[in-house]
Amino acid sequence: MESVRSSYPALADGFAYLDGAAGTQTPQSVMDAVCAAYRSGIGNVGGAFPASRRSDAIVAGCRAAVADLVGGHPDGVILGPNMTTLTYRLARTIAGPGDEVVVSRLDHDANVRPWTQTGATVRWAEVDPVTGELPVEQYAELIGERTRVVAVTAASNILGTRPDVPAIAELAHRAGALVYVDGVHATPHGPVDMRALGADFYATSAYKWSGPHIGAVVADPALLETLRPDKLASSPDTVPERFETGTAAFADLAGVTAAVEHLAALVPGGGTRRERLLASMTAVEQHELALFAVLIEGLETMPHVTTYGKPARRTATAYFNVAGHTPRQVAEHLAGLGVNVWNGHNYAWELTGALGIRDSGGAVRAGLVHYNDRSDVERLLDGVARLA
Ligand SMILES: Cc1ncc(COP(=O)(O)O)c(C=O)c1O
């Protein structure tokens, strides 16, 4: 832990960073990779000169790294500014009037509104507001022969719920529908195998796993060949380039590759980068869940605290309110004690609506990532206890 934590310069400010679900800090190696790209000279891609070739190599390296992280194919990695922008683009390419789309109230709004605004008929999967689970059985009713897409999250960004995506995907595929999985919250918390999930599309954002502010959507290149997004007449028509608009943030893409390398090296071991990632991310999941058991038990035993959701499979993400204090007041109190947490709906618009707390300011979110330690958890619990 010491060597992992010391690789993150920002952690030296003494704060307990429990805001990772909204974006992680970056290790020195990522900053160095971004600087090195600029220092070496980079050009736009596809040119005849060395600086352009360096950008070509950065883009190819980034696609390979993201593919390794999620178990996809490098030629199916679409890169862009963030998950929301890419999802809007793909949604209007994939679905439209005459189609049906199935969305869930567990999802972050970035995997809801892009689909509901396509003009397709919308079917809603409901959440159990007490457990925070997304029951699979309802999907048999929701999916039909006109279903074009089932959009579902691999993990809720406020409750941490990990729904049974493979079972939902099986029902979708049986009906000939595509499955668009939001992996933005799930990716930093454990190993990812998009094929095992049954994801035709898997979306992720590097800034949630120690990288720069870059998003990616990964799909089978053969599937992407069948889709025709709006694009400039002059831009490449190849896959995956035809899904990418404008000039990429090349230096940041070098940082994304460095972030994947950083994750792959969290625990010692050999093998391919994909194998090292699976080993590292398995260790990350164990570390986070062991700490989370202390965090959630501590919160649940405080009479002045209400926690939301109790899903069977979850990430290390807690969502709670404190009697007599607004979520903002709790976050401000904790900030004063050197603890970073988020307050509000956190864009889980439908879910906070279903929980009945959206209009009253949502709740407080404290989430763990691999660089959090026991002292971070103890400082949170101590700070919340003081509000009794
Ligand atoms: C689960 C989930 N999905 C989607 C998003 C949106 O990602 P981006 O900021 O890359 O658009 C977020 C961001 O917080 C998220 O937590």
C-alpha cells in the first residue's frame, strides 16, 4: 500500500480521497507519460513525418491497452472525450423511431437519456428501492422482437450494485437485441471481461481508473462495421476511426496507456499485460471489499445514519444520509476534517428518484478505490460519528 500510495503525488496533501467514484487521482507515471508525449513532439495522425508517426503509435498503444483492460479487441476501441459524449453518438447511430430500447433506473443518466432521446420506444427496468437490486426476471417481459438495445450498468455509481449483466444479456441476445454496458463505475473495482458479461458495447472512462479525462467504448470490430455514424465526408471511414470525431487528445491517450500499465503492476507477477491486469484487479477487489466491510458496518451501526441499498454483489461504494444534516452539510463537515466525499444525486437521476431523495439533495457518497487505506475509512467514520 505504501508504494502504491506514494506513486500518487496528490495523496500527499493529507486528505482522505473517498471521492474516487467521481474521478481518481493520477500516479506520477501517468503525468510523466503525458509530459513525455508533448516533450517528444507529436503531430496529427497519418502524416509522413516522425512526430505524426509518434501520434499514430500513441493511438494504437492506447487502443491495445484499453482492450487489455476490458478483454476486448484493439480494433474495436473507440476513443473520445468521455463516456457521455460517446454514448450519445452511438445511441443515435444504433437506435431510432420504430425501435424499442430497454433502460434501467439503476443506471447513471449517461446510459439512460442518450437512449430515451433517440425517438425509440422506451421500456423501463425497475429497481428494488430497499435492496438496490435490479431484478433480472423483469427483462423477460421488457425485451421483445422490436428491442434494439438493452442498456444496463455493470455497477451503480451510488449504491455499488452489480446487477446480473450476463443473465440480462442472454435474454437480450435471445431476442436479437444488442447489449450496451456502462462499465464506468465498475471498471476500477475489479477484473473486467466484457465477453463474459455479454456486452456488445462496453463503456469506460479512464479518469475513474487513474488515467486522464478520456472515455472509451469497446465493441467487436465486426459489429462496428455494420454501423454508420454521422461523420465528415473527409474523415476516415475505417473502424473504429469513423466513430471518432475531430482531433484526439493524443498526449492524454499516452496517459491512458500509462494508467493501464500502472494498474497491471499493482501486484507483482508475470505474464501478458492482460494476465497481470486480471491478477491486479482481483487483488484490488479484495482490498476494497475488506475495507468496505469496516466502512459499511461502521455506518450501519450508527443510529443517526441511514444507508441506502444492500445489494448482494456490490462495489465498495456507500450512499448514506445523516439525521439533522443535509448531504451538503455532511460533505462540508467532512471536508473540514480532511475527508473528500460527494453529495447529491451524482447523476443517478432515476435511482435517486426511485429512492425518494432526489428532490431533498440526494445523499452522501463515500467510495473506495485501490489507493484508499484503513485510516481513510476511520477518518470518515470518526467524522460521521461526530454528527450524532
Ligand atoms: C456509472 C457512470 N456512468 C457514466 C458516467 C459518465 O461518464 P463520463 O464523465 O465519462 O461521461 C459516470 C460518471 O460519473 C458514471 O459514474
